[in-house]
Amino acid sequence: MQASLAVVGCITGLSSAWVRADRWLALAAVLLGLVVPFTLVVILPTNKRLLDPRLDAHSHVATQLLVRWGRLHAVRKRAQWLLIRGFSRSSCRVVKE
């Protein structure tokens, strides 16, 4: 459900950015859309390895995977922060106009 909402939000944001000629809104919409492939291509394989029942939870490999997952999650959170900032900036312009 989150992926489909992100795709719909991306399309809606891009169309709104086109109509308003708002580059901040366009940037935020693109970031929203990029969260989906980033999650599927980059984070999902790490999640699968972490959830593998053969993985020893106390092993060095498990520790490395958790550290990697934390870094990847931080990248995604940073993108979401930029997203919120982009949408907020765009919304403030609408209120001022």
C-alpha cells in the first residue's frame, strides 16, 4: 500500500509541479517516487538476508547487515526529510500568493 501511495503521490506531485511551474514541488515528487525503487532494489535484499533463518543472530555477518540496514534506512529518512521540506516550501508559496 505504501508503494502505491508513493507512486500516486509522485504522479500527482509532478503534474501539480508542471501546472504551477514549481521546481521544489517537482523535486519533492521525484524524491517521493524514488523511495520505492530504493527500497525494493537496495533495502529489500538486506532485509531478506537479515530475516534468513539460517543467519546466526550473534554472528559478525548479522552485525554487518544490521549496520548496513541502519545506514540505508538513514538515507531513506533523509530523503523523506527533504521531501517534507520540498512540499512545505511549495505549500508556503501557495499561502503567500
